[in-house]
Amino acid sequence: MADEGLTKEQKLEIARAFILSAPPGEVNDVVQDVSTLVGADAGLQEKLPTILQEYNENNNVVLKGADGASVVISKAGMVEPNKYKDPVGGKLVTVDHTAGEITATEPLQPVDAAAEESRGLIQAAMNKYVAENVSAGSVCVHAASASSFHVALVTTKLNPRNLWNGRWRSTWEVTVGGAGSGEITGQVVAEVHYYEEGNVQLNAQKTAKTPLSFNDPPSFAAAVVKAVKEAEAELQTFLEDSYRSMSDTSFKALRRKMPLTQTKFQWHKLTAYSLAQELTHK
């Protein structure tokens, strides 16, 4: 990077912004390019674990261990900067953010029984929703208390062979306000990067805030899933409607209305044109 009077701190902030906006499955490539861009004197390598920790937590990144177990990384599960709770597996995992893997596990200490009962019901209901609606999805529910829960959902599709990657994720905060009432707030994000001879990115978001009404713990879990399902369906419907309208508006505006000859092509005579071309070549 040309110096242009930038301080070390400014270079680091630029590098951090690039890395945090890295498309799904491409963060290592971005780190490599940005390291070259800012130069060795910027001190990026020292800050890299912290930046990648932020990236993993922001994007509900799923990390795996040597035993094949996977954990959804989120701020709600963090005990220390490199240690996270895995309530699904009943473990506390140590994470290497730079390598992107789980390096060690240990038993997770028991939590409040009432909180764990509700957390387990929400987890089971969300597992069913993901299995039925989210291809290759992962979900983790954390309990901060018997009246406060965090839901992190994610699925990632990586297809570098065809030069595209994508991720669908949603994050939710669930609170119980009183007997039979509560609220869920969160965000659904869809990210796609297509990079064949170009750089096209989609980043669509939807925020939602929904009151909850329930009679018992099972209906509480069902209400949480219903709110998540409705919000995610709304974003999917919005994207589908946008694509349909694009073909009739945005994309059509990019096309040339008439060919250079200013004569409309007679599509119904295409077979005759092809035959004439064949005969000409013989």
C-alpha cells in the first residue's frame, strides 16, 4: 500500500474492515491479500487473532475439532477470547481463531436447571426447524438465565469450483418479560459472492422484533421457532420477488433495445437462418 501519510493504526483499521467484510469461505484469501497490501510494518499479524475472533463471532462461523464435532461460534457462548460454551455437546471448547479450528475440549459445568430446561426445549424445536427448512444448517441456543436466551443459526454453501460462495445466518435474543409473555429480536442476513471474471456481492438483511405469547415451556419454544421461521421466510420471499422484478426492469434496461442494424431479429425464422448458414458453408 502506498504510504500516503497513513499511520500504523489507520492501516490496521483498513485491514480490519477488509477482513470483517470477507465473503463466506474466503477470509483466509482476504487476510493474505490484505497482509501484502498493508505491509509487514503495520503489525497485522499481532492483531489478526482478535480480528478473526470478531469475524467468527459476527458470522456464526462453525468450527470443527479433530473428533469431528462442530460448534457455532457466537459472542453469547464466549467464556474467554478463545474459549466457548457448547451447550449442545455439553463441552467447553478452546478455539484457534487464526487456524479456524477447535484445539481442545473439556466438560461444561452445570448451569441453572430451569434455564437449561427452557434452553433444551428451544434447542430441540430449532433443531427440527433447521432439519426441515435449512440445508446443512447448524443452530446453537445459549441460556444467559431462565429468562434470557440467544439463538445463532447458520448455513454456508461453498462452491469455489463454480466461483461462488454463500451464507445464510440469523441471530436472535429472546427474553421472558412475565407470565406467558416475552419478546424476540434479531436479524437475518443472506450473503452471496459471485466472482467469475468479476466481483458481484449480495448482502441482504432483515431485522425483526416480535412479541411472544405462550402457556408453558413447550409452547414458549414453539413461539420462538414460529417467529424465526416467519422472519426468515419474509427475507426469502423478498429476495425471490426482487429477482423476478429484476428480469423485467433492471436487467432489461441493460439490454440494447435494437441491434446495430436497427432491425428487429425475426426469431420465428431462426431455423431458416440456421439452414441458410449451413448451406452457405457447404
